[in-house]
Amino acid sequence: MSAAELPQLLRRLHAELQHTASLDAESRDLLNLLARDLAKFETQGSTTRELAVRFEADHPAMASTLRQIADLLGKAGI
């Protein structure tokens, strides 16, 4: 995975957010905030990993995307 893939992963996260009706408002707000932060490269990979763990059981596709973003950020030194 390369840094060039981050925009694609962000688009995928936004699409998954739009198609996931079962998220509570707080979780949706947190994920939207994370997506905005990632777009600005102002977040740490650990936050992304924590969210991935939180959503693993109920939203595995979203958790997978979050883990990929966290890995990419780590490789980019962010």
C-alpha cells in the first residue's frame, strides 16, 4: 500500500459511511471527523486503529478500511 492510495481509501470510507444506516449518531460523527482529519493528514494511526477495533464486530468492512488507512499512515510516518 502506498501514500497514493490514501485518497482512494478515504473515498471508500465516505461511501461506507453513506451506506451504513446502523451507526449511531455519535459514531457517525466520530468517523466523519476522522475522515476529515485524515484528509488533512492531521491524525495519528493509533486513533484509526482504535476505531477499527470498535467497529470490527458490527461493521467489518469499515473496520478493514480503517486498518488499511492506519497501516498507510504508519508507513508514511504519520
